[in-house]
Amino acid sequence: MPKIAIVANRAPFNSTLGKAGSRLQRAASGLVNVFDSLRMRKDVRWFAVPMSDAEREIARHGPINEQGFEVQFIPVDAQTYQYAYNEIYNGILWPICHGMTGWASRRLKTSKWEDWWQGFEKYNRQVTETIAAYLPDGSLVLAQDLYFVFLAAELDRLGATNLKSVLFLHLPFANPAELAVLPVSVTAEVLSSMTRFGAVGFQTQRWESAFIRCCCSLGIEVPRTFVAAAAPPMKRLIADRSSIECDKELAHLEAILGGRQMLTQLDRMDPAKNIHRSLRAYDVLLETRTNIRGKVVFVILSQPTRQGLDDYRVYSGHVRRLCQTINEKYGSPSWQPVLLREDFSHFLHVAALRRYDVLLVNSIRDGMNLIALEGPQLNERHGMSVVSSGVGAFERQRRWVFRSSPWDVDATAQVLYHALTVDAERRVLLSDGLRTASAEAGTEDEFVNRQIKAALEQ
């Protein structure tokens, strides 16, 4: 078996720098979970770009073995990283692919746009040069997401044609009208560069079809494509569900809930995850359905993300203020309607999925959303799911979930009420069907093997 390189913007761990040095813990992102089956393999190396001073310090000492992976950091200068990660990927490409074209349009009108784009291209060059220097002939390069859209073209430029590369998109893909927000020359450059990979993978056929339509709209030859649904590491999560640590977190949750129903959303503090509209829907629910007051707690487990962008910091502030407003408006000495936690804890995350009565997955758009798959398989209360139709997981779950309208606050409030008040017989029927559908969506082994197979077939 040839050497396998996972190329990702982030490492499989988070790091903080303190007086005693760097402190490492498992990353909160779903990316490390979907590659769980490759842990401890000696033929696998994880390439990542330092995202913090702590990671830059680690990078000085060469490869590190952590979270079951050999991790090699790629040296990218700070300004190039800022332009590529914050300005282009998070500020423009991410919102376009998530249907938030207004966010991207504002940034494309700035005078710095061309400098940012050149930085994005430079980022791809620096990443590719490091990979090519370390990998032996015949290695498989699994590039994760549009961060690395130019990687295959750069490998060709370097003459590293003996490395077999695929590009896999965890995020959804834009339709032709959304992608047209970019200058035509840039759109053509992005799509043409994607055709240089041996294959391009997507979470669902919906996103694969959107990509194909974009290529056809500009007369660009469509490359080989494949679909591989990301899946959570359920064996490990089920084991964690029975752990002492998880039991402690569950007991803490129960003390807060006091026997009330639990509505929960577990997502990064990202505008695409739509937490602010979820809160507005909850506000409407409490305003219009007075019989719900005092009987449910909305538990939001989130993590700050992309704090290098003003838009994200402002958004986080809006969410915190709305939580406070709802608690002040409806709360009482014995009941706090909203609990917001922004410090990621894996075992609290699992405990929340064990305990919820209603799981809300309200993203504007998502490639897959692993929470939508994890929740039904970990839940112990015949919990209901309210899932946005813009989420990749919705395609498999549609028969068993309540459908949210991520842009429509009033409609979401109504659906939440139905999910919270569904009768016991239907609750069991829906939860059992949803558990089966979620388990059949795929496994992490299948997800990884399809990427490897696509690379080998070049």
C-alpha cells in the first residue's frame, strides 16, 4: 500500500500555549472524526498548516505523533495564511458555497481583493512544495476542501506527476448563479484547477450535481467525480457514551434541566450554522405558545470559530446578546430558557446527544453535518430531530425528521412546537426509523476507502 497523505488546513488536535509549553487535546472539528479508521497506521501522515502561535512553536520541532496520527506542519508565513484562510476561504469561498453570497459580495468589492487572491495562490504553492518534498513516489494525496483547489496544478508544475491526488469537498458546492458572484476568470481558474485532480469527491449527489452544472455553464470538461458520505466514528462514540466522564456531564445537565424537555443545537459559532435564527425561532415559540414556557430549556453547545474575521466576532456577539434577551424576557428564578456554552467538551457533547428531546440542525447549508447522524444513534430518549433541508444528511433522513426552514423563523418555531409535543407512539416510530436511516448512511471506513480507491484508480 502506498503512503497516504491527508492534507488539511487544521491538525487533528487543538493546541494552546502556556507557561508549561503547548497543551494538546483532540480537535472539536468533524474532520478528525471521519478519518478515525486511519489512526495508528504507519503509512499515513497528516499534513496541516499552523493556525496559532502554539502550533507554530510545535512546527519548529518537526513531525509530531498525536491523536494517533503522524502530523507534519507546513510552514506558511503569517500574511499568506491570513489572506488564504480568513480573507479568501472563510470570507468568500465558504459563504458562496453555503448560499450566503451577500457576505462574499461585500468582500469582493474591496481594493485588497487581488492581493488576497494572490496570497491564496501562494498558500497553495507553499503547501504543495512541502508535500512534494516529503512524499515518496506513488503516494496518495487526499486533499480536504477548497483550501487546496490549486494543489494538483501545483504538483504538475513541480513535475510531481507520480503523486496521485484527489480533492474531497466536505462543504456543499455552489450552484452556477452563486458561483457567478466571483469574477468569471476566477471561477474558470477554480473549476479548471479542480479538473487537474485525479478525481473530485462530494458528500452527496446534490453537491456533485451542482459542481457539474457549474463546469458545464462555462464549457469546462467535467473531471471524474465520486460521492462519499462522511460518517462519524460511532464505535468510539458509543463507548464514550458509557464512560464515567460522560455520566458526570449527563448528571450536570440533568441538574440544570430539572426534568424539563431539552431542545439542543451543537454547532460552531458560524453564521452558516444559523444559531441566531434558531434563537429567534425559540423566542417566537415562547411568545406564541405560552404552554411551553417553563417546560423546555434550549441548550446550545458551540465553539468560537474564525475569530480572525470581524463578521464572525460580530455574529458571536449577536448570539450572546439574544440569549441574554430571551433569558431576561421569559426566565424566572427557577427556569433559565437558554443555556449557552462556548467551551468545547467532548463528553458534554456526547451527554447532550444522549439526553435531548429535540435536536435542532438548522444550518443554511451543510455538506453533511455529522451531528445529524450522531444524535439519533446516541440518544436514549426517543429524541426527535428538526433538520434543515439544506443539510446533506437530510436526503437520507427526510422520512423521519421534522423539516426546518432555516431562513423562516416563524415556520421553524411552528416545527419546533410539533417536535416538542409529538405523541409518544409517533415519537418511538420516528426515532427508531431515524436511528436506522442514520446508521445506514455509511461508516467512516467506507468514507475513507472511497477516497483511497478514487486516488488509486488514476
